[in-house]
Amino acid sequence: MDQSAGDLLSSERAEILYSMSLFLLKGFLSDQSRDVCCCFCSVQMSDVVPWLLKAFVLSRENPSLFQEVCRLLACIFLLATIDSTAQLPLFSSGSLSLNHWAAYFHQNSVGTYLNCQYFASLKSLPRKNDSKAPLEDFTNESDEGLSKFLRFSSADIGHLEIHIKEFFHRLPDVPIVCISMLEGDFVNVLGEILLLPSYFPAWMLLSRFDSTNKPITMLLPVDAILEETQHEDSSTKELDNPMRTADKNWQCPWGYTIVDYVAPTFRKILEENFISLSSAILTLNDGQANVRWWSHRMKLNNHLDKMLKDMEESWLGPWKCLLLGYHLTDQHIEAALTNLIAGLGLELKFELNPVLIKVILGGATSGDEVQDCVSQLMSYQGYFGRGRCCGKDRLRAFSSCCIESETLKTIECLIKSTVNELTEPTDRCPVIFVLDTNVQMLPWENLPVVRNQEIYRMPSIGSVFLALTRSNNYWKDARVIAPPFPVIDPLNTFYLLNPSGDLSSTQEEFDQLFKNYKWKGKAGYAPTAEELVLALRNHDLFLYFGHGSGTQYVSRKEIEKLDNCAAALLMGCSSGTLHCKGGYAPQGAPLSYLSAGSPAVIANLWDVSDKDIDRFSKALLDSWLQENFMASKSCSKCCQLTQEFESMAIAVEDNDRPRRRGTRGKKSEQMNDSSNRCTCGNRRVTSYLSEARRACRLPLMIGGSPVCYGVPTIIRKK
């Protein structure tokens, strides 16, 4: 089957097959009549899918084309649901649903460039016989098998179905949510096929899956979030010329993507944030300017809050429930689910996805939202949806079944009685977001619906498998039963504090505390790159408080050479930013840490001020160490450190300035939510991230900047 091996024209052949498929797709799914002009007029959906599967195989080494092929395959499996005559050449057993096929190809389309890099790194790392490695290297037969497994490609439906079954079986048991934004040709194709009366600039392709539940895949129309003219007047003109003086202009790290069209406010907010932080030093001795500066900062925080609310309501609408984790105790959900599915099954003429109903019941905030989701299920059969940006008049119903008014009333009563039986969730399992390159810059973790949800973000499914495999191999070497996720011990920490020497306030707050706890580290000066490499290899946790991501002290290349790496807290400006240049793979410190084997990296998506981010860091470290103390009550050091954190205060000043220059702040808010405290010792690094964000004076403009790259990582004493 692998005739493509050694084929010098494989990409060209794949490009031809893809272009032909895209062109013909418009014809046989459109309601418009087709003119008979050549042999291609008789081509059906069943003919196009094998072409694309062949392109799927041929384009493996061309990440850009491979992404487009996978996206089109995912869309085809969704679009086939609106035309019962469109027969797909699926394997005869029929054990995989359309959701399985669509979700599989969607996840393949995300992080294609990075997957190529990760798989290449597996081959370049040292082997087991490297005596210098403190642990047995993770590159063994099972990891090489993982690489081959993830790079599997076959145009044979039977072989591919077997592979897809194993793929879903190997997934972790926490939900993974893939999000992509489709633009360009896909917008035109969807517009023609769906006969939309009005134009949408983009479509969101969203998939949700795990090892135990049937996948959910959905297309949602995306309209531009209109920005208010008041925003420009109040934020850009309020600061006078002296305050707007900056050493350099803000450089957008992603160039230009569809996000700049559908959410233009976000780019302006980040630029204003950079300008205001750069001008902070000019307000120190001017009381009125200081008041205006803080007023401007508060307005930026409010504008970001409004933009995130608009994103959620406009793009997701009632389907925001798809972003939430499952209830950890869901007995009530299961009972309600059984009753609702039984009732709906009697009224509707198509098969319902029980997992989708479960997610709706577990995530909807009101009975009206459940009703809205079910109403859309009846119209679009669970493969398409719409947020507030799209009314019924803009997205026609596809379902062939006609719902009578009496049936609608029956369904409405059934939903009300079901919702009344549900209880408010006390805790949810974590969720992993796999974000496509053109949407990863947005702070999805700060959408209102998920602000209390434990979220990790990863660049691809391949990186998720790789992180979990490395963790399993570590415990295999230790000859103990592996936990489901990586484990880090916060007592085994190395810190790098104020290496540039100009963040004296931050050093004063943390230096003595770290010394009292006898953590290894450096403060006030920069160690050598070799020292930092050893620290990353030999410790569980690395704390960095300085400018940027710290790659000026240890380069990304040096980090990527490591065979295992500590989890990291990188609290510098834009330490978590991914730089995207055209069609090249995104680059950034978090990706280097992940490539080196770090299970989790908490870093900032944009620039931050030192005092406010110190509040965040203090609150987060406090939660980690308090949790560790509660899990190991006999440890006197944990007790001592927890008491020191609780007694630590950050001085109240009038100004907050950027991490890159050093400045002022106000007293940290204390976390008073004890519902997340438990004695099981199995809390994770982001279990308290939402509380730490609320400790900031600007909970979104500063608190919204830190996000966690990685997989769920347990914190406990090893």
C-alpha cells in the first residue's frame, strides 16, 4: 500500500487529488442542478473519499497540505449527514460512527508541523546506553511504536478503521477538545452546500473525545465580533503623548490570522496593554497621570472581559457546554440521561448521540440552554450548531423529520422535568484543549463558562500521547504501577529568581522564602546554561521569575536536547507566546519544554506587570504547597512553608509596572474557596489556577495571561 515511499511527486499528486475533490464536492452536495459537460459530472461522494484517503497518505510529509486534506475529510463526514443519498464507502462492519471518522481526521489536522518535529526528535534522542542520563531514556521500542502508530496512513478503509478504533482506545480518559477555525475555500464550500442566505467569514470545527465515550464533532458558524467605537476613544486617546512614549512598538507574534477579522478587538487590547506597561514608569511621580493610568488598565481589563463574553455567546451559544469536563459524581446525570434519551427516542426519527446529551445536561446552565441545544439537535442532527451570531434565518434546518407542535410540547415538558432533577456540580474532571495554530493565541481558558474549569492546552494529539508515554516509562523504570498522569513533587524544586537584577521587588518577596525552604536555585544573577540544563533534568519543578521566558539564559535548542525535563512556572512577559511566521511551525518556549518531556508548563500569553503576576504566583504556589502539606501532614517542612506563604504580604503601592522593568502593586487577595481543598493528595497543577487568577488586581488582563501547556499533572510528595 505504501507505494508513496520514495515517490518524488507524492505531494504534487496529493495536491491534484485534493483540488479535484474540493471542486467536485460543491457539485454533488449542492441543491443546484449540475450541468453535464464531462465524465466528472458523474462523480459521486463515494468516489471522492478514496481520492482524499490517497491524498491523506501521499501528503504525510507536507504538513500544510496534510492539514487541508484532513480538514476536508472531516467536513465530508459531517456534510454527508445532510444528504441521505450521499453514500460513503465505509467498512461493512459499521462499528465506527460518522463522529469517529470526523473527529479522527480533525485531530490529525491540528499541529501537523509540530507532530513532524516531535516524531523527528524521537529518532534524534540518545539511546538507553547513555550512561549520563539519570533515568533510562524514554526512547524505547514502545515509543518508536507510538511514533509509527500516530503516523499510520492507509487509503484502505478496512485497515484505517482498525487503526481508528485503536486510536480512540489509547486516548486518556479525560475529554480532549480540538478547536479549529475554517476559512477560505472551506467557507465558500460550506456556503454553497448549505445554501446560506448570508455570509459567514469562518466556521469553527470542534471535536470532543476520550477513551470511553463516543466522540462529538460539530461545525459552528463564526461571525465577526463587532468592536465598539467607544473602545478606541476611551483606551487609545485617554493617555496623553508623554505616557504613550515607548522604547519600541508592539510586534504581533502571530502576524495575521482569521482571528484578526472575527475578533479584531483582541489584537488592539494586547497592543494597548503593551503601550500602557511600557509607559508605566512615566506615571510614578505624577498623581493625576497615575490615576489615569490605572483607569486605563481597568478599562482594558473590562474590554477583554466583554470580548470573551461576546466570543462565548456569539460563536458557541448553548454549545459552550462542550468545553466543560464531566461531573466527577454523575449519578444524577446518568439517571436523567436515561430518561431523556428514552423520551426523545420516541419522538425523533434519527439516532441520538447519548454522549452529546450527557454533555448538554452536565454543562448547560439553565433549562433554556438545554431546550436550545435539543431544538438545534432536531434541526441539524447534532453535527451542526449555531451560537447567538446565527439565527434560524441564517442557517436552514437540515433534518428531514417534521416535528409536530404537540411533539415539541412533549419534548419541552420532558426537558423541564429532567433539568429539575439535576444538582449543581461540585467538581469536574480536567479537560485538554488542542488548539489549532490560527486560534491558539486566544485565552480560551478565560471564557466565562470555563473560568472554574481545570484546563490544559496542547499543540497536537501527538504531543499528548508523547507526554503520557514518557510518564509511563518513568514509572516503568521505577518498577511501580504507573499513575494515570505524570506526578511532580513540589519539594524537589529549582528556582531562577530575578537573574537580570532589576526586579528587586519580586526578589524581596520570594528570595528568603525559597532559602528558608532550602530549595536549590539562583537569585539576583544568571547561572550558566549548563547549570540550568542540569537543574531542568534533575528536578521536578522549575520556577522562573524574570524577563521573558528565560531562553536568554538557556536556549530552546539546549532545552530540546534534554531526555526528561521538569515542569515549569515561567512568570515573565509573554513567556507562553507562540510565534507564528507564515507557513512555518509555531515556535515558543512552552513547545521546547514539552518536546524535552516537561509534563506541564504554566506561562503567560502576553505581557504582564510584576506586582500583579507576583500575586498570581504567590497564590498558585500557596495552593500547591498547602495541598502537599495536607497530603503529608507529618512533614514539618511543608507546614513551615505553608505558614510562611500565608503570612507573606505584597506591599500596597499606587503603581503596577511591567515584568520587564519592575514596579508597584496592591495587596494580594486571599483565596477563600476551600471547596477544592482535599486530603487525597491527587490535586493537579491547574486545580487552583482560577483562584490564583482572582488574586490579581486585574483578574483578566493579568490573571488571564497565564495558561498551562501540558497534560493533567498530579502534585504530591513522591
